Amino acid sequence: MSEIRSVAVAGASGTLGPYVLKALIEAKFQVRVLTRSKKPGQYDASVDVVEVDFASVESLTAALEGIDAVVSTVTMAAIPTQTVLIDAAAAAGVQRFIPSEYGSVTTNPKLEVFPGYESFFKIKHHLQAKTHAGKLTWTVLACGGFLEYLFAEAIVLDFAGRKVTLLDQGDNRLSATSLATIGKAIAGILKSPEATKNRVVKVSEAIVTQNQLLRLAEALRPEDKWEISKVAASALLKEGLDAISAGDFSLPAMFKIIKSTGLAGDTYGAAYDENDNELLGVEVLAEEDIKNMVAEALG
Ligand SMILES: NC(=O)c1ccc[n+]([C@@H]2O[C@H](COP(=O)([O-])OP(=O)(O)OC[C@H]3O[C@@H](n4cnc5c(N)ncnc54)[C@H](OP(=O)(O)O)[C@@H]3O)[C@@H](O)[C@H]2O)c1
């Protein structure tokens, strides 16, 4: 494969996008941002920003002229629409496409039929069809949960409210990676195009359990009383699936599915004991680093 020099990023203004942009610039790629609307002063003056219509192959193909790779970090709701961006990338002669996904159990085939997961598979199949037709290559980056979300949101533990609902016994293992490291891993993929082509690449900066985080929190603040409850991951999953079957497509219903699959440990392969950390230069965090994050989350 020829060297990748120029990279277009879609969704650069969101949560993950700025970290990806920074890592690509630091790795000396020529970067172009594709956005729905330009906002003055949003990016450094040296960044080439192009306004595009994400529903138009023509608009996107023109914007991708001269681009070697596309990294998409578009929002979850826009994931199905990436087929248009992929078609445009193929038409423009882009070599590598990294779709927006960045999940924990999103690549497990057992989840293909589940609401909330099917669009990731649809995109992967679309990419595989393009590869089959000799148009482009792809890489899916599985990074586990966003490490920051484990502490900032009341997903795994509610640190602010000192509350936790343990899934199963609380020992289910989950990989997680910080936003900055995900950005660096993406730059690493594009620096090693041959070793990363047409496959799921996994990185894992930490593997945590709810009990581990709870024990760290209790050791740091022994005077605090935690409200602890338990639910079987399979029961929570059934609740979510039943709600969706009954026509409830609300966020809480979807969230039950995401939480009960992501925090089901080995059932859906949420802990990446085998990974591509070494290839992409990702180092595993020490227990002390996790302890510091818990301390910060406790306020
Ligand atoms: N593993 C995890 O724990 C975890 C957590 C959260 C998210 N994720 C995944 O990470 C990826 C990025 O999520 P994020 O939270 O960073 O996204 P986000 O902040 O919600 O949005 C990213 C960007 O998407 C663009 N966008 C919005 N609507 C669009 C549309 N209709 N068409 C095209 N672009 C659109 C916007 O950029 P412009 O305004 O510049 O166009 C926006 O800033 C997603 O795949 C998500 O599933 C994973």
C-alpha cells in the first residue's frame, strides 16, 4: 500500500473529533475537515475546512479530491448516513476509510440484530463490498468505552451520587481508552496501513470492573456510604429489548441495551485481552492512574 499523507476528518467538532484532529496534525498528516457548517475561529487557521452536504455524493466527492484516507467521527445518529461518505470516498480514490464506531462490543456478531448496533454492521458490510470491488480499504477501531465517560457520566458508577447498580456480581471486565489515546491510535493506524487493512483493530488502555472502581472509591473515602444494588446483565438486556419491541425507542430504553451488553464482560467480549496496543503504541494505564481518576470523580 502506498503511504497515507492526506486525511479528511468528518465530525471533527464533536467530542472525539478534536482529539483525532490534534493527533493527526501532530503526526504530520495533511488534514482537511469536512463539516456541515463552518464556524469562524473554530479551527486553527492552518486547518483546511470544507463545508459539505453529507447527503450528497457529488459534494463529498469534490471535497475528497486528493485525499488518501477518511476518518469519520460523526455523531451516533449519523452513523447510517456514512454510506454516502463511503461512496464518495470510493469515487474520489481514497485508499482507507475509518468509520465512526469506536465501541466496546459493537463488532461482536451476536449483536448484529440488536437495536442500536445494526447500523455499525450495515456500515461494515458497505465497506467490505467496496473492498471486494477493489475500491478502498477499511479499518474499524474498537477502543472500549471512552475512559472519560466512565468517570464523568453515571454509567458504570454514579460517583457524584455515591450509587452503583452492579451488573451480575460487579466483576464483568470492560476495556476503556481515553479520547487522546484514541486519537493517537487512529494516527497509528494510518501510519501502518498494511498491518491494519480490512480488519477490526483493538486498543485497550485499561480493563476495569465496577467492583474495582467501587473498592478504589471506598478506600479513598472510607467515610462515604455507597448505595449498592444489583441486576443481572441478561435481565437488563431483556428489559431494553422488551421496551423497544413495545415501541419505546427512548434513550433510557436504548441505554439499557448498550449498558447490559457493554457491561456483560465475556458474553460479548468487552475486555480486549488480545489487542493491537503494541502496533499502535498504546500503553496500559497503571492502577495509580485509575485511582487518580476515581479521586477526581469523587470531587
Ligand atoms: N465507546 C464509547 O464509550 C463511545 C461514547 C460516545 C461515542 N462513541 C462513538 O464515537 C463516535 C463519535 O461520537 P461523538 O460523541 O464524538 O460525536 P458527537 O460529538 O455527537 O458529534 C460529532 C460530530 O458529528 C457531526 N454531525 C452531527 N450530525 C451530523 C450529520 N447528520 N451528518 C454528518 N455529521 C454530523 C458534527 O460535526 P459538524 O457540525 O462539524 O458537521 C458533530 O460535531 C460515534 O461513533 C459514537 O458512537 C463511543
